[in-house]
Amino acid sequence: MKPDRFHSPHARMATLFVTLVIAWLLWSGIFMPLLLALGLFSCVVTFLLVRRMGFFDNDFFALRFSRKLFMYWIWLSREVFYSSLQVARVVLDPALPIDPRTIEIKSDSGHLVDQVILANSITLTPGTLALDLHQGIIKVHSLTEAGAQDLLSGEMNRRVDALREG
Amino acid sequence: MSLALILDIVSWLLLSAGGVFVFIGGLGALRMPDLYTRMHAASVTDTIGPALIIVGIILQSGFTLASVKLVAILLFLLLTGPTASNALASASLLAGYRPEYARALTEEERQ
């Protein structure tokens, strides 16, 4: 496993705490001392609770923001848009030309968080649905054969695997 | 044409397109033969529908705190939606409900 800047528990703690404080400030938008104190209090309580749950110690930490992740989201939005159009075309066709397939995709990455990102991306894209994830193998249900072929080309898999680098 | 009018037109188009996709998703959920294929149709309602509608509302609210919250709502919807879908799909698989309309992709079909 490649070490990265989110490897140390302190960096993870700082990331979570800063995210919580920013979220509170943006959600309320009211900067009265009482509300700020309450916000800080709830951030600290949340922080202590998740620390007791072992959020920082195991390797499931998922709060990794990077330029690459945003580029991936933009790419994924395009995929969602085009496959939505395809599913819409299938639904609106009077003949309902579905041809469902089940396939298995082996994740390129050995990391559990990457595998979850891949499975969720597959589900998020209309026309493909992740049924099960077990030991890096994702069982996928696809509405059409073209959707299954698209996944087997492995582009999404490669892009998710590349997320962890840099 | 003023900027406000252009923004109104674009936002109106996005809201309408989002509504159309939500409707198509609902129609698909009715037309599809089994649970898994229905979930494909429902995921149109889950993803592109709310995305277009929320971007349409953001154009109405402009650079305000409300827009930040709308972005957060969209982000949470897109992050939690697949989790719920996966839970539903694996629960029905575990309950023994097979995707009977689907067949495995054969070796010849693999490119």
C-alpha cells in the first residue's frame, strides 16, 4: 500500500476536524458567540466519538480530497449524463429493448476504499448496478449488453485506481 | 437581453430537463419487468434528475450561502444514493431473488 499524506493519524484528525468546523459555519451562517460555541462543542463531541470508533486508526479513512478526486467527479458526471440519456432512450422506446447481463469486475486496486468508490460509481451510473462486493470482485447487473461492455473496457476501474496516487 | 433573463432561461431549462428525467425514471420503474431492471430506471431519478434540478435552483440563488447548502445536499444525495441501492440489491440477492431476466455475458461477447 502506498503511503500518502493522509497516512498519519494526526493529518486525518486535522482533516476531519477542519471539515466539521467548516460545515457548521456554512450550515448555520450565523456568527453569534453562543452559536459558535455550540458549534465548536458539537464538533469536539463528534470528533471524540469517531475517535473512539477507531475512525483514524484503521485504513478506512475516506476523507481524501484532491484535485484528482474532483477531476474524477467531473468525468463521472459526464458518464452519468450519457448513460442517463441511454437509459431514458430505452425507457421511452415502445419495444423496451432491454438485454440485462450480469458480469463480474475485478477491482484494479487492492484498497477497500477504492473498491467501494468503484462499486458506488457503478451504481451511480444509470444502467449499471453493483449487486455485491466481495474480496475485490464486484458483481454487476447491467441493463444492456453495451453497458456491460463499457464496464469491461475497464476505464472506470483504471481511473479509480489512479485516484490514490498523488 | 439582460443577464438576469439569460440566467432565468437557463435555470428554467435545467429545472424542466430535471423534471423530465425524474418522470422518465418513474415511467421506467413502472415499465421494467423485475426489481433489478426497475432499479436501473429509478437511478435516473436518483442521479441526473436532482442534479439538474439543484443546479437550476443554484442559478436562481446565485453566490449565496443557500447555494453552498444546495451543493452539499447534492453531494450527500449522490454519496448516499448508491449506498441505499447497494443495500437493496444485496438484500434481495440474499433473500434469494435472482435477476432472472439477466444472463451472464458469454466469452464470445467479450471484446
